[in-house]
Amino acid sequence: MTGSGETVRGRVLWSVGGIYEVEVNGETIECPLRGRLKREKGIGRVAVGDEVELEKMLDGSCVITGVLPRSARLSRRSADGRREQIIAANVEQLGAVFSVAQPEPVGSQIDRFLVLAESSGITAFLVVNKVDLEGAANELELFGIYERIGYDVLYTSAKRGKNIEELRDHLVSRITVFVGPSGVGKSSLLNALQPGLGLRVGELSRALERGRHTTVAARLHPLDAGGYVVDTPGLGRIRFWEMGERDLDRCFPEFGPYLGECKFDDCAHVHEPSCAVVEAVESGDVSPRRYESYLKILEEGEEGRAC
Ligand code: GDP
Ligand code: ZN
């Protein structure tokens, strides 16, 4: 096919079987990759979330001819543990959604999602949904820890429409991945943000759960207010990628002031003498519950880490 020489830029929303759904000036078009690009070194595969350059063909179709540099990406380990699979490129933030009750929040699960974000260089924030439910006070205390160590925590009720504006403001002009246990209200929140959006996301996830072993790419959903939310099929079983043993302590921001203060440079903050992190836990400056999560994830070793 003959090219027109005219190029445009777009954002990859989804891909399946070598065809890419690309958003160009607010419209969604389907296009293949130019053969030459597939063999270029360094780029690997074009991922969902990538910004791409396209060339318009004389018949009106488009071909992807180039990929712009990527910022942070969310990746997982392939099933055999050897390869990196990019879930989405250019992800700017991870919103971990929990509820005050039904289901009750589990601290260690919150910590895993935060470590996943930190290890990928992605900003994380927490969404605490269902604040309309009775008896929420105890559970709310759990989230205070995260506010104190610097995470944004949004308290919402999808049911009552509480703080939905605040959540929407948080998403504008960024690419956000939502994660969290099922039943906490992710679809309901997305529907409150933009009618119809949660339905699409929920349906896709359910369809993918049925076909467990198929690896299907995440999908970017454009928001009317600008920005995207990413649907992440199978993220419930994600195995972390790209985190060396030595780096886990850096995924706990409240350890920050103590790193480098331990007696040993390569201190793992477990049994070593004169460990500044352990001392901070003992003096109450670091939450013992958070430290337990650190030990647990450390113990699992690089291969076993998942959330
Ligand atoms: P998802 O699995 O995380 O996508 O959760 P859903 O959006 O499907 O919601 C799970 C259940 O929680 C549904 O029965 C919703 O009606 C309910 N739910 C969602 N948000 C709220 C909320 O803010 N308050 C209350 N009380 N229930 C909610
Ligand atoms: Zn130490």
C-alpha cells in the first residue's frame, strides 16, 4: 500500500492479533505495524499505552511507523518467570481500591499493591470506598498509616456519590491503573465517574477470568475529562518484575530516612545488629504491621512475589 507521507500521533488503547486500536484526535482506528518497526531493536513490542507515530495511507488507512519514548511501565513476569511482559506503558499512577467493609480491608494486601507501584516507579494512591457503611471507624484507622507516610488516600462512596469529584480530579490527564480485590466497588466507582465505563471494564474482566490461561492485553479507557483508566485482566495474579532483593526496602517510603544508617551497608533489616530500620520499628516510628509486610515479601524471594 502506498503511503501519503502524512504522519499523525496517537495512543495505543488495545491490541489483539497484531492489530492495534489507536486513539487519534479523539477517534479510534485500527491499524497494523509497519513490518520494519517490528524488527527494530530496543523497542520490543508495541504496548498498550504507547504513544505512536502513524503514517496515513492513500486509501485512508493508517500504519504504525514509530514508538515514542516510554516513561514508567507496569510489567509482570511471564508464566515461565523469564520474560518481562509489559501490561501497560506510560502508566503514571496506580489507584489501589479497598472498602471499609464488605469485604474488609487486609493490610498486607494493601502493602503488596503499593510495593508493586513503588518497584515500577509509579505513583500510588489509595481509594477507600463504601464509607457509607456502618461501623467503619475501626477500619478507617488502618488507612491512617498510609496518610502519615505520604500516600494520598481518597475516601469515597460510589453509592452516595461521595468524593467522586475528588477522584475525578485525581485522574485528569494521566494514565491510571485501578487494582484491588473484587467486590470493593471498582466498577461502581468507574460508573460514577463516567456512566458506562465500569460496565465495560467489569464485563471485560469477567470474560477474561473465564479464559484463565489466555494472556490478553490490558485496555486503556479514555475518560471524557481527559486521561485514561487501564483495565488489567488477571492483575490479581501478577508476579512482580524487576525488583532485586536489595531494592525492596526502597519500596517502603517510610524506611527512607533510615536507609544508609544501618551498621552494615548491605543490611536486609532482618537479624543484623544495629539496624536503623528495626530500631525505628521498636521506637514506634515505623509501623510494625508495615514492617511485617516487608519481612513477608522479602522472605518469598524474587520469584515468588505476587499480588
Ligand atoms: P468490583 O468487583 O470492585 O468492581 O465491585 P463492584 O463495583 O461490582 O461492587 C461490588 C458490590 O459493592 C456491589 O453490590 C455494589 O453495589 C456495592 N458497592 C459499590 N460501591 C459501594 C459503596 O460505596 N457503598 C456500598 N454500601 N456499596 C457499594
Ligand atoms: Zn537495617
